[in-house]
Amino acid sequence: MRVFDPEPICCGVCRREATGIGYAPKGGRPILWLCEELECISLGKAVFHMTPKTLTATETIALQDAGADAGAYLERLGKFNLSELSEKEWGNFLTTILNSYGENMRKRVTAGTAPF
């Protein structure tokens, strides 16, 4: 879901912390805020102009990919019950999901192919 925050909160591509960098067509509002990742900066225009259907489908696939990566992390640990994770393992599990989602969004937007 594309979010047009009045101030930088979340990157419109990868959902990490946004900075003061953003994309807006002529007229200046709304602004799609971006993080400092060069690839997110270069993809801001493409994400801004995606149809809601395409953006939602792309986000869904990127999240599924992130879930698969998080599952692989659990497999490496040999743990499948989340309540058995240590605090550090839980943090690594969440970081895996967040980072993988961003990487997969950038990859899929760069590919520019319809995800459905």
C-alpha cells in the first residue's frame, strides 16, 4: 500500500526508515518519501506511478519471498516454534523479514514485470 506521509516516516519502496529524500511529480504533493538506499531513490518514481493493483501484487510477492527467507533462517536454527526463539534469534528473524522484503521489492520493481 502506497503511503504518502506528510513527513518522512517509511520508505515508499522498502518500508525502512525514510529520510528527507522523496519523489513527487510537478506540484510537489503528495510526496513518496524514500530511504537513503540508492536503488530506492532511483525506483521512487516507478513506485509512485504504479497502479494500486500492481503495487499490492508486487508487495504481496515480496512479502511471500521474505517469509520464505525467514523460514530458511528458522530451518538453519532447527527451530520452528517461534516461542522457542531466544531474544537475539527473534530479532534476527524479524530483521530477516524486513531486509528481505526491501530487497525483494527493489528486485521486483527493477524487473518491471507484472507480478500476476
